[in-house]
Amino acid sequence: MSGLMAIFWKELADHFSSKRFIILSLLIYMAGVATIYVAAQNIRSGVTETTQFIFLRLFIVSGETIPFSFPFFLSLFIPIVGIALGFDAINSERTSGNLSRILSQPLYRDSVVNGKFLAGLVTLAILVASIVVLVAGMGLRMIGVPPTAEEILRLFAFIFVSIIYGAFWMSLAVLFSVFFGRTATSALASIALWIFLFLFMSMIAGAIAGAIVPIDQNSSLELVAHNDEIYRTISRISPSTLYGETVQVLLMPELGNPSLTLMLISMYAGGMIPTPLPLGQSLLIIWPQLTSLIALTALCFAGSYIRFMREEIRST
Amino acid sequence: MSLLGWRSCLCVWADGENSMGERGVIETKDLVKAYGKFIAVDKLNLRVDEGEIFGFLGPNGAGKTTTILMLLGLTEPTSGAARICGFDPTREPLKVKRITGYLPEKVGFYEDLTATENLEYIAALNNLPRDVTSRKISELLDMVGLSEMSGKKVGTFSHGMKQRLGIADVMIKDPKVAFFDEPTAGIDPEGIDQVLTIITNMAKQKVTIVLSSHQLHQVQKICTRVGILSKGHLVAEGSVDQLGRETIGGGKFRIEVQVSEPTSKLVKSIKNIKGVTNVESSGDLLLICCDKDLRPQIARTVVDSDSLLVQMKIEEYGLDDIYMKYFREQ
């Protein structure tokens, strides 16, 4: 245990003093503040007497100068932070000749992986929580509408999910750092995978869905819904889709289920105004997405663990 | 390893223990490490006793580092057994690592941390109490001659300084056994001298030391015993003198005597000394082969005869000669 804590504290200190991390956090803070500022400027549009969750709207409204909402920015930056925290976890220790020195000390090998992962997780949690609290506080001052209890709970859930999402990318990067000898290789592999899952997965999903259920403008509603169902199923392979859906459900309670089918039904069934879901129901909807994210994280972590435990540690 | 294999090697181990009696600090029994078809270490049997400085010699790729890694539990043996102070490095790695120190060939430190911070980290990993740590670190840095650099970042250190810091790093947990993999590689002669002096001082404190090196002269100077490893086999083992006699002198002592006027009578009377096997004379030099060190007897014989003794020396074998002989024969 002592070995684990020693590694944890050292890694934590390393993260917070590394230039890489400081630059990334500054970037994220700036982006966060800018998006919330624009959102607060534009929040009046579309707000009526009956609008609920005004405070949460702060997080989803985007303006014309910055056409992205805060969660979108976060979904862009969290993987980068996760990768930055993990891509050189093991291989930099190996190439610098520190690994054989550390592992000849009386500690279990898993302490090294655990300590590094834990330190990354805490760093990530501090970063995500601080940025959300910062922009929430800023928004509170700007719009002057205090959040309700449920909105606060939803924000906490949002923070939690974002940390899990970052943990997934970090554990993936750690996995690559165990498998690839060079830090450049592991960094590029992580970023390539991120770009693939973030940008191309939805394109591929769209193409496959179009091939299976071709639709055009005259297609029946049923067909469109079927196509959308296939599209969503395939794109859920990508953790960024899972995260996007989760955030959507958490921050837009009136949207309900992220599936198009239900939305269409509610729209066509007499133009009902969608009623916001209670928090419990929202959590129930995102439960599969959330567990998938956690499972993927655990999978990557286990992979790096198994490989690292049996590895031969040479100094050259 | 299959269950059967493990059991059979346990049996072998038990037998070995009986015949060896007292346990060495480091013992290996038929230690094998194979990478696929390539056998890096082949049935290595080794024994190092307390307080020894054991020199581990051999060309690159002979399996020196692999053996050290197996002894430290940093890689698993394919078969055979290793013990350090009676602990199995594969099954009880923590017990072994608590009492062993290891200076890898390419030692690295956290370049952004100072020398003291690097040592503090290792002390923390060893769970040493804080007050002991700071005192010990200043003592050790003093010992390796780096006390002035204690607050400087390791990134600014020269190779020799890093190597000395590595020795302090090994010493911080008071190891019973210390492994040095090429500790003198790539440092200047003065640095080599410093490193070797520190290592010799360690051995005086009853630390058992295993040293792998190519610098034969240095090894010869400080090692009590050497083992020569070639293609995974231990081809020779013993003290440098003993190895020299066995490999080059055919197990004999060779004594060179210079006398003023060598006579055939003198040669004859030397031949009559018990233990002398052969005498050759060339000019005023007599080359005497004998079973043991007979210098006193030879001196008396010369003085008793009419000749005058100019000088007498016993031939010493350099590790260079021994080493070259082994690798030329192959």
C-alpha cells in the first residue's frame, strides 16, 4: 500500500506541474468561459414563462460567434486531456531507465499501474469539476437565475459522466503506453483512434444504415425510424456517442429518450409539448450508456494490467 | 512451468541443499531462460557467499543481465530455481526486493527532480520513515561525493554523477545483496576509480555484491571471485589467481628466478626440491614450475649454492589473459 501511495502522490505532483497539463487546462478554462459567456448573452431567445431548467439551458445554448455549446467543447477536450494524462504512463518510465529502478523496490507491479491511474483520475476529476463549477458560478452571476436542486443534481451527474469519459480515454492511452515502446507511437495511436471514433464512426454508421435501409424524402415514417435505429446502434460503438447521448439526456430533460423514434411519435401524436423527465427517469435512460463507458474503461485497464504484470523489465 | 516441472525442480533443489550444506546468499540451480528457441541462460549453477564481490564477466549477450533480472524477479526463469537469502524471486518478489539493490546498466532518474527528491521517492517506495530518510540521504550523497549537487536537478548531471547517484539509490534501503550491471561503463578513469572505491567500501559492510563488467582490470582489482559466462554457460569460476593457474599455467605455479651465474648443479638441486616439476634455464633466468608456492625453498637453495640471487618473482595471471584464453578456445 505504501508503494501505491508514494507513486500516487508523485504522479499527482507531476501532473499538476507538467507544462502539458497547465497548457491544456488553460485552454479548456478559456473555452469554457467563452462558451458560457456567449450562452448567457443568447439565453433570452426561446425562453418563455413556462420554460423550466433555465439554468441548465446555459449549458446547451450556443451563440452565433461561438456556434458550440459547453458540453460540445468538453466532449472535444476531455479525450485530449485523458490521452495527455496517460499516453506516456509506462513507456516513458521504461525509456528513461526509471522503470527497472522502481520495480526493483519492494512494491507490487500493479501498484505502479494503479498509482498512475489513480493519480490521473484525480487530476481529471479536479479539472472537470473545477471547470464546471467555474462556468456554473459565472453563469449564475450573469443570468441571475439560481439553479434548482434537480439542476444541481443533474450537473453533478454531468461531472461524474465526464470524469468517466475522460477515464476511458486515459485507460486507453495507458494501454497503448504499455504495448508501444515509444511515447510518440502511443500518443499517435490514441489520437488516431479518438479521431476515428469521434469523426468517422458516425459517417460509417450513416453509410451502413443507408445501405441496409435506404431512405429518401418520400420514405415512410416507419422506414426513417428504422434507419435511425440502425444508425444509432452502430454509432454507439464509439464512446463519444455514448457520452454525447448521456450528456444530452442529463442536460436536456425535456428531450427524453435520445432515440428518434420516440421523438417522432411524440411529435406526430398531436404535437404534444414534451414534458421534462424527472432525474430518476433520465438516469434510467442513460444507464446502458454509462455502464458501457465504465465497462470499456475497465477493459482497457485490465488489458494494460495483464500485459504489464508479465513483462520483462530491461533497462535497455 | 508445468506442475510436474516445478515439482521436479523442487526435488533437485532439496538435493542440492543437502550437499551444499550452508546456504549461500545467492544460489541458482539449473537456472534456464529461453526466449523462444534462443537460450539466453543455460542451466546456470551459481553460488555467492556473504560479503563477496562476485565479478560476472562475459561478452555482450552472454546472459549476464538476464541472470541478474531473474535473480531480482524482474523476469521469470523458464526452468530451474534461484534463491536470494533463501527467498524465491519469482514467488516472493517483495521479500527479495526488500533486501536487494539493483543498479541497471542504463540507469535513469527523473530529470526534473533533484538528486535528493529522486532518493526521497525511492525511500518512500521502501516505506522508510521520513526522519531517517533525510539523514540517510545526506549521508549517502556525502559518501558518493554528490553532497554539493543535492539540490540540483538530475537532468544537469554527467553520466558519472548519475552512476554515483545510482549507487546511493541502491544503498538507501541498506541492501544485503547489491547487483551492479556495468557500473563503470562509459565513465572516465577517475570516475571509475570513485565508483569502485565506493563498491569496495560497501563490501566491507558485509554487503554481498554482484558486479557485471567488461572492464577486466577494474574487476580484477576489487573482485574476490569471478565467473565467466559464455552463451549462457558458466565456463569458469573462481578467484582470479586460481583461474589463471588453472587456465594458463595448467594448475601450476610458475616462478621466475634471476641468478648471477646459473650452474647445472644449481638447476639440479632446484629440481630436487619436493614439488618442483620442471626447470628451464635461459641465460641467467630460471623458469621453475611447481605445484605450490615454493619461493622460500628456492631462495634458500640458490643462496646455499655459490650463485647470487638477483631477483625472483611469481608469475601472476591477468584477467585479460584468462578471459582471452576462454574466448579464443571457443
